[in-house]
Amino acid sequence: MEHLKRDSYLNQLIRFSKTQDIKVITGVRRSGDNGKSVLLEMFKEYLLKHEDNINIVSINLQELEYDCLLDYHFLHQYAMEHYVEGKYNVLMIDEIQLCSKFELVI
């Protein structure tokens, strides 16, 4: 299935990508192959293509391998362990609402 173009949303993410602000992608839950997760992946691909000195820490809390990060203490520890000094660090967390007290981490 071909993904819908999300150029306007992607451009907004790109425009604000270098700000310190937290970016939140919201929308209808379970919107399929053209939703928030796809937009997040498109943004990640853009950053990897256009930024040389970048470290992207990408977490999808629906995936079993990240199940241990549903506790905010472990999520924080994981994010700090994957931070790379001297790089443009980007933390992308899909399905963040699954982690209770996630706001303490971000």
C-alpha cells in the first residue's frame, strides 16, 4: 500500500526540528498505514538524509523489545544511555502514552 503524502505535516516538523521544544504528533488512533507512526518514520528518514552529525534514538513502545521501557525510570535511563555528546540528538518515542508518567522523562 502506498502511503499518503504528508508534506505539510512533515514540513512543519522540519521547520521546528532544531528548536528545543518537544514536538507532539497527535491524531486519530489506529489510522492505519498513513498515520502518526508513518509521519514519524518519514521525519526520521529526512533527518538521516539531511543531517550529518545526528544521533536518533527511536523507540516504539508497542514493540516487545521496548516493553521494559514502559516504566518511566527505565525509559529515562535508556534515553540517557543513548545520548551522544557533541551530536544533534533526537529522541523519537512512538506510543509514548503507554508509559505512565512519561512527562517526567521528556
